[in-house]
Amino acid sequence: VFAHIVLAPEDPILGVTVAYNKDQSPVKLNLGVGAYRTEEGKPLVLNVVRKAEQLLVNDQSRVKEYLPITGLADFNKLSAKLIFGDDSPAIQENRVTTVQSLSGTGSLRVGGEFLGKHYHERTIYIPQPTWGNHPKIFTLAGLSVKSYRYYNPQTKGLDFEGMLEDLGAAPSGAIVLIHACAHNPTGVDPTVEQWEQIRTLMRSKGLLPFFDSAYQGFASGNLDSDAQPIRMFVADGGELLAAQSYAKNMGLYGERVGALSIVCRNADVASKVESQLKLVIRPMYSSPPLHGASIVATILKDRNMYDEWKVELKSMADRIISMRHQLFDALNSRGIPGDWSHIIKQIGMFTFTGLNPEQVAFMTKEFHIYMTSDGRISMAGLSSSTVPHLADAIHAAVTR
Ligand code: PMP
């Protein structure tokens, strides 16, 4: 009965790793993965995460019962505080509902399904370009996906005019997906002044912000500044959605731990919204997993562990920033034509190099360097020892 089924294409991002794994070359380099690697190229489990896991294992009173549909209550409270700030007026007024979900992706999907069912305007605007999963998530959630201009390939920076024009032309009430920080794949974020203009425009048109926060603390090393755009939109008293992921900032990728928060007009609306979120979640996966959320809650509620996390988080962010500088210097020292300053200006895990698909294919074939065909490289996958190889490959690709 399944003989008619055609082979589906590999996911464009995950497929990069599949190709990398098949390559036998000793110099092969995987810059496609969106996961942190140490200077030695190894995955990292944070010390504070190990510590939290040890505490959890040693606590004999812990059981493996199901969590409620909305997840671990402590985790939800602490996650809302982390993203909106300790003194957030929306939290104090009880008008935020937060549900634990399956990392960033699951939170976006639950939010999308909720909007598809209960929100009057079914159009969501996503930046062009954006993380490849966004259009699929929201289409399957029943929303109609449109895009707004975001990136200018000429300047390798923000197309701010284009963005304002497209948001200004969106139907009133439309949903707008916003990367809270460290835009993926471009690494280009608006400045605080630009956020303020975006906020004013969106609120004046009644556009509903849906923030995707996959890199809080991972972009700048500072949890508060990476959440600033979201907090600006909370401070004006308006409504919004926010999807949070602990994949990158706590290195909990495979634990699938994240949260969806919806900031509502008042506490009564928030409790009704939560009751409907339960109806979205129950038939989807019943309730979320326990372990990852317990790790996060253990760390966030203990002052010392929280401080330890911030130090480890900053050291990941700093290593990535240092890779940007090392690559930039290596390209300059080779006298490679063109302006490569975007490498040090862009923010977060990825650099949008500006290399075209032919140059990417050349680098993969000749230098065994793997990345997505849009020229996005993961700075977290680089180390001091691999920067020269990458710089040589870029040199050869652009002067070919
Ligand atoms: N949003 C963006 C922009 C991302 O880059 C990612 C991870 N690549 C996610 C959401 C979701 O990741 P996860 O589901 O692993 O938390």
C-alpha cells in the first residue's frame, strides 16, 4: 500500500551533516550544524547542566509521573521571567500564560496552531530569508505565510526601508514572526532605535508580534540585552507571543526543552488562552518531557547555578565572537578581494558569508567544507586550527 510513495528530499540543513558524515577526508569541516562546538570541535555539555543532572539523579524523592499538559510549573514561571525580565509588568499583572513545549520548534508550532484556531487574521509574515523550518511550521499550522524584506545582499546588512514598507503594507492584525536576536541565517539584527520604529509601526497597525527566541544570551553573552526587543514590545502594554528554546543557550539540544508564552490584555484573557492551549497540546503530544525542564528549573532557581550558567554562556558567546575576528583577519591577511567586515558585524551563531551556491559547491568538492548552499556558516563549528583551511577555501572560491 505504500509502494507509490516517492523518496522525500533530505532536509536542506540536516542534509549537510548527512553529506559530511559520508566524506572520508581528514580535513573535512562541518559548518552546517547549528550546534556549539568546543575549540577541539567537540559537542559541549555545560558543567552547570552536569551538576543539575547529578542533583536530580541523587534526589530519591523524584518520580517519573506525567507532567501536566502545560508542563512543569516552576519551569514555566522561571522561563517567563528569563525572557520578559524579573520585574516585567505583564508577569506581575498575571497576564502571561506560559506552557512548556518541545524546544523552539514545538513552541512555534503550538503557537501557530493556537493562532490558526483562535486568531482572526490567518496571515503570518516571516522575514526573507529566515530559518527554513518557519514556513513549513506555520503552513502546517493552517496559517497563510507571506514574507517581509529583511536582508540586503548588497550591504550584507538590514533592508530596514524594505522591512518597514512591507510591514506597513501588511493587512491590519497580521501576525509578524520576529527573530528576537541573532537572526538566522543572516546574523543581522535591527538596532535598538530601529526596533523602536518597528514597534511603533507594528502597534499602530495592530500587527501581532510572534517572537522566536532561539539564542537568548548566546548572541551577545548577555541574557537581558538579547531579550531587549521583546521587552520593548511588552513594555507598551500590547499583546504578543514568544517561543523560547534552551537548545543553544543551555546546550540542551536533544532534550527538546522550550516554552511558549502569550502576553494577553489581562489575567482573565490569559487564563482562557491557557485553557485553549491545553486543547492544542493534548492531542498533539499529551504532555511535554520531564527531564530537560527539570534541569532548566534547577539551574534557574538557584542563584549560584544561575550565575555559573551565565559565565559558561558568555564563554560560548565569546568564543564565537573570537572566531569571527580570527576569520576576518585570516581573509584580510590573504588579501582576498571584497569587504568582509560583515563577518565581524553579524551577530550570533551564523555568518551569512555572501558566497553563492557555486562557490559553496566548489568549497565542498575541493576543500571538504560543508555548509548550506545559501553560504551560511556556523561560527560555532570553527576553531583556531580550522580557520586557515576555511580562509584558503574562501580565497580559492572567490578568486577562481
Ligand atoms: N528558531 C530559530 C531561528 C532557530 O535557528 C532554531 C534552531 N535552529 C529554532 C527556532 C528551533 O530550534 P529547537 O527546536 O532546536 O529549539
